[in-house]
Amino acid sequence: MFLKSLATAGAMAILTTSTAMACEISARVSIVGNEFPAIQTVGAGAQACTGAEVTTNLTADHQKINLPGMQGNPAEYTSAIIANSSIVALINEDVIRPLDDLVAKHGQDLAKTQLITIDGKVMAVAFMANAQHLVYRSDVLEQIGVEPPKTYEELLAAAQMIREKGIMENPVGGAFASGWNLAEEFVNMFIGYDGDFFVAGTAQPSVNSEAGIKALETMKALSEYMNPDFLTHDSNATNAEFRAGNVALMNMWGSRAATMTEAEGVPQEVIDGFAIAGPMTVGGGSVPASTLWWDGWTVAKNISDEEAEATFVAMMNGIRPEILSDAEVAKQAVWLIPGYEPTEAAVGVFAAANSGTVPYPMLPYMGLMHTALGNELSDFMQGKESAEQALADVEAAYTAAAKENGFLQ
């Protein structure tokens, strides 16, 4: 996968010339995806095309609606903007089409690192890289006299000092909302503890392990320094806490970093103290407790060839190199678009790539594991059951789903 060459490709900033052309399409385009600024930019670029209607549904609930919205015939959505985790469900259900013919016709300016190839076929076009990493208040850390933490143990020690000095009561933030977000935090931490999600070479779960217990215990320790409503905090709510000056340390997506302090009403001390560092390790491990991601777009299978071509052309317009001439757009993401030159906001993602952060697992059954984690870990986080019981519940829920989907007998 292209992520192995992310740092090199980004640092070299592959230069490709592309002539700006009017985008003209002749069939409908309907896009579903997440709602953060970089994706909003891509959606707006697609909507700039003329000749037929281009609609977007950019929402935090995109993963709940993209598959159902592509299963109809014709599909409601002609494109889903996805990441390396969410594409798996679309491939499993056979709702997206190979793009090789459209790449040959309209994708000459795409870099090889943008072509997401699965079983020899291009199934998506990537336009940005992402990872979670440390975001912190440099002024607060200076107050307590500590360096930016490189490990979660150092983060917890800093959080205790911040609370004891009365600077902040709940200085740690995190996207720990029950469901997908909570599961992703476990995935990060479990990888940091060198855990294996499955028995090697099989779909048998193996999260009820020493690494799993340690991951949950660390997450619980972090939650002790979070807003009591942490199980309702997704990235948007966590960012709001940081912007309000309530949080000094958090693990946050690189795709959010550029706009972290740009909302109206952010206190000047938050703006001045805002800083980014790489992902942290945990438990003495050397692999960061994080995952590398790409975001890209697909084209639905259950649509006409005319709609497919219009969708490809519109999405190409959304990621044309010319968008990088806008300084605000250029810093919205670690773009995998030819001509991108890393900005200060990209520091955390490039640090993740250079420190051995592993890609999120693209296994056919990982989505079922992620769902089981999201559904079953809240009781432990609320102190209602033990880590062992929570992980047993995860394995039971996963096993039932894996059998239903034919991954286990």
C-alpha cells in the first residue's frame, strides 16, 4: 500500500503540471462522505462542475449510510468518500466498481501513490493521508515545566501535574464517543501494546489478551482526566473542548489540526499555545499507539456508465492540483495530490509515517471487529464490568457477526 512511501512522496512533493479546464459532465453525481474541511473542499470542487447536478451529503454519520445508499439499483450515491477501513465493507458487499478504465481515460495526472489497488484492480483514488497524533498546549506544558510527552505514561504524568496545580480540572481530550470513535482509540492502544486482533492466518478473534487488558486500562486511566461526558465526545466535541481552553493534551486527527484554532471565539492563549507533535508510544513499546490512514473516493457499481464517468470527472475536479494554490486549502490535509508541499499542520502525520506507525488493518473482517469493539467497550469505561468481561463480550459479538458473514464456521 502506498502509505509505506508516504513520507518520501510527500517530502519530494511530486510536481506534475496540469492545465485547469472547465469541468463539464452529462450525468448526475451524488457524493456521501465525512464532514471535515478537506473533504468539504473536495466536495465543493466536484460541485463546481456544470452540465448536470452534483449533490453532496457530508456528515459524521457517513459510515452508517454509505453502504445502504449504494446497495440500491440504481445506487442513491454515485461516490462514497472513504478511508482504508471503510472501503472494506463496500468491497465485501460488491457495491463499488473497478476504476482502471476511467483512470486510463481521465486519470493521467494521478500519482501512483494515489491508486488504491486491491486484487490487481484500482478500487479507489486516494487524495490525503491521515493519522492521530499529539495536539497540546505548549504554554500549559511550560507552566508545569515538562516537555511534550512522547509516551502515554508521560501524558498521564503531565495531566496529573496540570490538575494538581489547578490549571485545568480535565486536561485530557480524546474522541472517546461510544461506537466507532471508542473502538478506534482501542485499536490504536492495542497496536501500541503489540496486540494481534486475530489468530495468525485466521478470522478467529484474539483481543481478550494481556495486550487488550492493558489497552483498556490505559484508556480508563486517560478517561479519569477527561470531561465526565467523554463517552459522548467525537472529534467535533473534543475539538470544542480544546478551543474553549479546557484541554491541554489530546490524541487528535491530523486532518483536524489545521483548523483547530480557527473557529470564532477561540481565546488568544489557546491560539498562541496550540502545538502539534507525533504520535505517542505506550507500555515501553516502539510502535506508536496510532494508525496510518488514507482518505479517497470510490465510484458506485449500480449506476450507469455515464454516471460513473461523470462521477470520476467531477471527483477529479475536486482534487485537481490547482486547489493547492489556495494557502488555506493547502494546510487542510496532508494531500496526496501532485504538487503538495507539507505545511506546519502536517508535522504530526509525517511524524507518524516516519516513526513506524502501521496502517489501519484492511482485513475483510476488521470492520466487524471494529463494530463489536464500539458496541461492547462502554460498560468497562463506565466501571460496570471488568476488562476481561468487556473483551469477552467483544469476541462473542464479533464471532456471531463473523459466522453470519461467512468468515467463521
